[in-house]
Amino acid sequence: MEFSGDPYEYKLYQMFQSCDTSQCGYLDENSLRRLCAQLELRDKGAVLIENLAREERTSHVTFENFKEALLNFLGTEIDGANTHDLSVEPRKDQIVKRINDKDKTCN
């Protein structure tokens, strides 16, 4: 897999891989829940998984699918937060910080 050189993308990939217990290159819904918990998405993780389910992607979510859905979701969250309260720290920055702070294993 090629990366853009972004260390956060690579760290997210490592976290994704650590939740891929069958080493098949994709996550099922339970593994997605573990990854979202590791990213401390809380209720937002459930919404992200629901969005993937609407696209019929929850049974075999690849890293690229997850990354795209996460970035789209965070972009929507940031846009909503910025229109209501400009002092809110963007959720994308919060997630990037969590990725940086977390180790590679799922609980």
C-alpha cells in the first residue's frame, strides 16, 4: 500500500491493520466498532458505521474505504461545527491527535 507521506495516514493504517485480526485486508462491523472505539469516536463512530452501512460497505471495509468515509464524515462535522461555533476545535484535529497518541493495538 502506498501512502501520501502523511505520518497520520500511516498511523491510521497501522491502527486499521491491528483491528484486522484475520489479516485479510478489510474489517467487518465488529472490527470497525473496535477501531472507532480506539479512535475515541464514541457516538460518532456509530454514525460513521451507519453511513458505511448505507453504502453497503460494513461487511468488507478496506482501509481506503474507511479513510475516505472518516475524512468525509469529519469534513461534515467540521463544517457543521464551524457554522455554529467558531471557537470549537475541529474534530479532524482531535482525531489526528488521538491517532498520534494511540498505540497500534485494539482493545
